[in-house]
Amino acid sequence: MILINPEYNKPIERICAKCGKKFVSSPWTNAYSTNKKHLYRYYKQESWESDNLPSVVSLCDSCAREELNDNNVNMLLY
């Protein structure tokens, strides 16, 4: 869901779950679904998350390309 309020559409700083690189992106991009959280060194599990459910990870463009090609993640939004 994309909201029309500009407050929710400001670019945000993210940390790539795979390489740890900081990058800035729209809140609606660079989010990927995965069941393989153990692959990502910089992934921080939230207290409400379960180990057996998919999680959302943020990946920089180069890591996302690699992970999509290896079928480790699924794209949520583009």
C-alpha cells in the first residue's frame, strides 16, 4: 500500500542485511521476503518475529541482484 501523505514517502536510510552497506531509498523499495534469515549477517530479528515465518529484509541493489538470481529472496515491491 502506498500512502499519499508525503510524511510516509520520504527517503530513509537503510542497512543492507547482507553486506552492511548503508544506503538511502524510498520506503517502498529495496524490501525482499526471505525464509533464510541465517544468510544475512546484518539482519536484526524483531522480538515479534518467528523463526519459521518469512521475514522482510532490506538489500542494496547489488546484493539484491545476487540474491534474486540465487532464489534466496522474493521481491515485494518494485
